[in-house]
Amino acid sequence: MRADCEALDAADPLASLRTQFSLPPDQIYLDGNSLGALPVATGARLQAVVAHEWGTELIRSWNSAGWMDLPNRIGDKIARLVGAGPGEVVVADSTSVNLYKVLSVALDTIGSSDERRTTIISDASMFPSDLYMAEGLAAARGLNLRLVDAARDLKLDATTAVVLLTPVSYRTGELLDMHAVTAAAHEAGALIVWDLAHSAGAHLVDLHGCNADYAIGCGYKYLNGGPGAPAFVWVHPRIVNARPQPLTGWLGHAAPFAFQTSYTPADGIQRYIAGTPPVLSLAALECGVDTVLAVESFGGMEALRRKSVALTTLFIEAVLYRCAGTMEVVTPMEPTRRGSQVSLRCRNGSDAYSIVQALIARGVVGDFRAPDILRFGFTPLYTRFVDVFDAVEALVNVLETRAYEALEFQTRAKVT
Amino acid sequence: MRADCEALDAADPLASLRTQFSLPPDQIYLDGNSLGALPVATGARLQAVVAHEWGTELIRSWNSAGWMDLPNRIGDKIARLVGAGPGEVVVADSTSVNLYKVLSVALDTIGSSDERRTTIISDASMFPSDLYMAEGLAAARGLNLRLVDAARDLKLDATTAVVLLTPVSYRTGELLDMHAVTAAAHEAGALIVWDLAHSAGAHLVDLHGCNADYAIGCGYKYLNGGPGAPAFVWVHPRIVNARPQPLTGWLGHAAPFAFQTSYTPADGIQRYIAGTPPVLSLAALECGVDTVLAVESFGGMEALRRKSVALTTLFIEAVLYRCAGTMEVVTPMEPTRRGSQVSLRCRNGSDAYSIVQALIARGVVGDFRAPDILRFGFTPLYTRFVDVFDAVEALVNVLETRAYEALEFQTRAKVT
């Protein structure tokens, strides 16, 4: 009943965090796992950076406004969300480019010590950009990329060089046990790279606790940094100084302003920066990260995870109760095995893309993932229990009225 | 005389272009070669992107607001400034990362056809980030990086694989003959990569006319795209499809939204995109590029170059007349051999850094480049002839009063 959901919202200790966002009043936005919503603070912050720091202070803002320090300052904030320490995370480039850096280093590290380790293990349901990067790096080194069903069988052995996985599948929402998988990779003698794109700000991540090797992640999903926000990168301190990363740009240099002609990598994660920091994007990202850090006053990431589980559980139960005949729940039913999203599939073969579009026409914004997935993200910072209720009722209406059959759509381009 | 400069401004056909910028009234800004000034249009454009496209339209803006097309749309605009064709330039990543892409491809192309070509030729006065990237790529392939004085002797021979140069030295402002150098590289059997960071929007560049192979460039200098703006990349159409570039991210895929598990590079320059486009930074960059394209109604890049030469000539002549005893002009005197900047050095060994700081304290913003260069950029879009006059008078005053000797400064961090 909707009244029950209203009661859940009234009792929600995190309810006030929603006021941090500028949300369109006529939408139920369940796509924060693709593009996080706009923080209220972002517009004014960008105006200040543009008009004052850039427009008036100009070049001196690299120092006086702390522009040069933004990758580190925001990195330190993200570190608090993923179980990393201060000085261990920087914001730089895109998720794909950061993956190239860490996977290159991981492969070179393994390759230099054991040339029989010739296989990268990943999962067919990884976001494709990760697979493309791994494919390219493997081909350049004469290695193999083997795609497994990571939640069922990792297929690790003495030929495994690096395990590249995401804790949360972008398609199914299935959540891996990072501790167990990391331990299994290490036991097999491999290094592990985690892509936290669907994890940072969404569920509990403890990079030090699980003793991971490398991690990268995205700024524009649960971190609410804005479309195409810069990404982050972490390397465990025990190995961060072992090698330079391949994109040896000037701001990863030990002394960038000495303008030396030869490269000396900076100590620590600083060496994973390449070019000049993208200040405008970084300013927006910081506002987004701050919306997640606000949870620290309300029980922290544990509380955020509790609400996320409650939202996804409610959604699954409502779909099973109201649409069991037509919709299959792809995401695991056990809360410990799912991230902050739920994926559905049509039992009757109806077109998932058209159903998503019919829902959007009713103001319920989820998204479609080829070939047949309806995907709904539940950002616990701004999603209410009544939103879950209303979204399922809209889905029931779309299915009952077969509204989707009348729809035709020109373009299918979408962004994860 | 200042009145003569006022007359030059009154007669300047490009004078009205200055109104496109929001310039601080108390400064003479001669550092647009490091960070371009703020366009008036940028603030409102960013607010519209943030509040409407992101805040209200959210994920659908990837299509409805043309976000996905920004790298190509802005790339096409930049192409008009550098003698490239439509569909040949994309905006992506940073200058350093784009250099990694094209230099990798160039080296692999040469290496696969002639393994005796083991040397990258560059110049010791290249911006260090380029040298660091070249050093790293050379080391990974067992090749050599040889630094020459490109304007005097390129030292090309049968071992030359790739020539990596910038038309305008960031330190001295010296301008190379792109046609002659490109022809020399090709005659020697090498490929050439041009870094247009100090060229695009500053002087005449004709990539097709000189039959270059690869070019990259920066968005935040003469293109006025804002601090850390994204960069651009061009590859000649005759070779762009020959190989994939190494950063094989999803938006360089032939069908990114098919979410295939295997990589197929897109046709053309599109394959040089890696991750998701940085929308906020791209929106700001487009405003900046538009300020340069505005010159198309006032005689085009030829007119902009004429004014640039007039400004740098005036500055050099005034420095020679007023400070000949103390300041040496490092930049070549022949207009055809210099970009849109002038670099000075102290004859008496005084500290260039302190002089630059003393000038800044008087509202004349140039910058310092280690170890002994005073650098002044003359962006012809917004620099007036009276600004040149006043800047030189301020320099005279600083030198005569020895104001710089009293100054102490804590930080020297600066950005090119």
C-alpha cells in the first residue's frame, strides 16, 4: 500500500538528504546508476569558479584557489567512501583511461615475475569499455582475455595474471563478495583490479579490508559529479611505487614545475595523474561527492547501504507481487548479493526497450541494456519508498495497457 | 607614444572581438597562452547545461541535448582553425593522453614496416609532458628519444621513426615552418606528430596543406576553453583507419551501444575517443572555440595572425627601445619565426621569477618559465595595442625601481 511507503519515508533517517538535490518534480528518477542527479550546490559552485576563480583571478587560481590540489582533495573525499586512506586516491581522466593505467601496471608486474601467467580473467557482464581495454592490452602483450561467470566460477589457475572485475554487474546488479574474490585471486598468485563504477557511494567497499591491489571508479553515477565527470584511481600503498604507469604526463612527475626534460614519477598515487586537472569538471564532482559524504552525519555508508537494500527489496517484492506473470527478476534475491539496482526481463518476450520508453513517458526513468534488460537504479540519497511504489504501479499500468506496443522510437543510444 | 597605440586600437578591425570576454578591469592579461580568458558566454551556457540539460532532462540529454555529439561538433569547429576537414577532429581527454594515442600508433606503424627506425626526434624545448610521454613510449619499445634543436638541425636519418614537435616553443615562442619540417620528416621516411597547444587559434596552421600525419592540441590556451579544458586530436584521413589507438574505450567502438564484448574500432577519428565525454568541460570549451571562430567574419585567421604579429612586433620594439640594457629578447625578431608570444631574459642575471611577480603586483600578468624566462602571451582576440604599451612601461618601472628585489615569494607552482 502506498500509505505504508509514506510511513517508511516518514521514518527514514536519511530522508533529509534528498533536499541536497534539484530533482525534476514530474519524474521518478531511477537512473542514478547511469547519471547521478544534480546537487543543489553545483550551479552556484560552478558560477563561482567561472566568474571569480577563472574570470577574475585567472592563472593565479592554480595556486590561490587550490585548482592544482583538486585531484587530491577530491580523491581524499572519495577514499572515505571506499575504505582507502588519505593520499591514496586521485581524480583524473576517465574510468577507461584509468583502467588502462592500472591494468598495464598489473600486467607488467606479473609478467616480469612469472611469464607463464598469460591470462586476464574477467566477466562477460563487465561493462564493455573495461573488456575493450583488457582486450587491447592483452593483444599488445600476447596475452589472453578469458571471460568467466565470476559469481559462479572464477576459473583461476597458475596461468592467471590479473583478475579484472566489478563488484556490481552493470547489467544484472549482482554483487560479488570483494573479500572472497580478492583472496581467491591472491591465493592463485594473481593481482586484482576492481572497477567501482557501480559501487562507490552505493554500497560498502573496503579496499584495505579486502587487501585489493588496484581500483578505479566513475564520478558521474552514484557520486553525482555530472555527465562525463572525471574518474578516480587507487593503488594499494604496498605496490603504488613499484612502477610508473604508462601515461607519464607532467602532473605525475615528481617535480612538474621544474620543467625537466626527463621523467621521474612522483611518489604515491600522484604518479597516476597525467595531464592538467579539468577544473570545471572537478568543481562539479566535488559537489557531488559532498552529497554522499553528508551521510557521515546520519550513520555513514552502513546506513546508506541499509536504505539501499530496503529500497531494492521493496521493489523486488512489489514486482513479484504485481507483475510475476510478465516480469522476471534478474538481480539476485538475497540482499547481500545485489548492488543498488534491480534488473528485470520480460517473460513473454516483449521488447524491453519499448517498455522502458513507455515508463519514461509516464515519468518513471529507468533504462534499457541490450539485449533485453530493464534496469532500475535506487540511489538511496534521493529515492523515496513512495517512488518505488509509484514506479511499480506505472510498470503494472504499462504492462496491462500494453502501452509499449504502440510506441516507436528512433534512437536507442544510451549511456551506462 | 601611448596615443599612437590608441590610434592603432581605434583602427583595429578586430577590436570589437574583445567584447566577447569578461576581463578583469585592473589587469593587463598577457598569459592567454597559459590560460585563455573567460568568454562572456560561458557562465550562462554552463548554467543552462547544469540546470536544464542535467538537472531537468537528466539522462535523456545524451540524445536530446546532443551531449554524445559534443566531441565531434566541437572537433569540427577546431578543424576550421587548423586546416583540417569536417569529421577529422575530435575533442577528448588531455593533450598528454592524446599524444600517447597518436605517438603509440605512429611508432607501431613505423616499427611494423622498418625495424631499423629506432629513434624519436623531438626538441629539448618541447613542453615537458610531451617529452615524458615520448620517453615512456620509447622505453617500452626499446627505442631512443633524441632531443635536437629543431629550428637549426633536425638530425633526421634512416633511423628516425617519428618526429614529435610543436610549431611554437612554449619557452621561446619560436615558430617552426610546419611545411618544411613535415616535408623533411617525410623525405627521411619518418612520420610526424605536431602538438598544436600554442598554435590552434594563435597562428595559421594548415594540417592538410603541409600533409601532416598526426596532431594534438590543448583547449585551455588560445581556445579559451577554461582551466584544464579537454584537448583535441587529428589524424590524416589517409592513415586514420590503419590501426586502432591503444586506449580502446567504449566510445571509440564502431557500435558502442550494442554493448558487445569484443572491440571493433569506429571508422575515422571517432576511434580516438575513449571514455564518456566530459559534458560540462566540453560546453565551456565550445564557448571558447566560438570566440575564435568569430574572427571568420573579420578576415579569418589571416587577420588574427596579422594582429598577433603587430602586437608582438610592437612589444619587441618597445622592449628594445626602453629596456635594451637589461632585457634580452629570446624570441626571434623575424615575424615569420615567432608565435603569438614573446619571451625575455635578464641580461644582468636578475631573477626572472621575481620580476614577473613584481609585474603581476602592478597588474601586468605574464609568467615565468624555468630557469630564466619571462613569458608574455599576446592573444589577438582581446589584447590591445595600449596594453602592450602599458605593459612595457610597467616593466621599465619595475626594472628602474628594482621593485623585484624586495619581493619574496613562497610558491613557484605555475601552469604552462
